[in-house]
Amino acid sequence: MQERLATLVKASLETHGNAKAPGRADLLVKISAGSGELQGDKTQRGNPDQPTPSGFIGIDAYDGRSGATVWHGSGQAELKPEQPIDDALLASGVEHILMNFPARSQGQTASNQP
């Protein structure tokens, strides 16, 4: 899963003008993923909804020099444990998360490293 996510995140960041480069990175990107259960609605007395299997993707960008967080995005979706993860849906989720990632301006010359 991590490799599939890394490939999708790299491709999306490249559409924002970022590119992996050797040497010291201007931007460091951390990808996290996991699964668990969304808790059911507990407002019903005596008969709360059952937990729902879910998956999580987190993408964080850090300044390469200072280590300060410069951007965070995340997404969560319901999973169907009996079905494999849909690659098209995963790609769409990554694109949605990174839709507001700042584009690299034309005047910047150093490359970012996803």
C-alpha cells in the first residue's frame, strides 16, 4: 500500500511543479496510511450503530531546512474488507487530498523531494 501511495503522491506533486532531486530537499513529504473502524452513531439509546471498517491516508509536507510543517492533508473512506482496494478510487483520493497543495512558482529553481 505504501508503495502505491508513494507513486500516486509523487505523480500528483509533479503536477504541482515539484520534482525529486538529489541533494538536500526543499520539501520533505511524509505519507501515512492505516485502517481501523469508524465508531457507529452512539446517539441511539440501547442500539448504537455498529463500527464501520475505514481507511486513512495522511500527507504532510515539511520545510527541508527547518523541519517545520508547511502543509497537511488527509482523507478517510469506508472500506469493504471482502474487496481489494480500488486503485482508481485510491488515486482519486490522493488527487482530492492534494488538490489544494500549493503549486511551485515559476521563479523557484530548487526542486522539491516527494
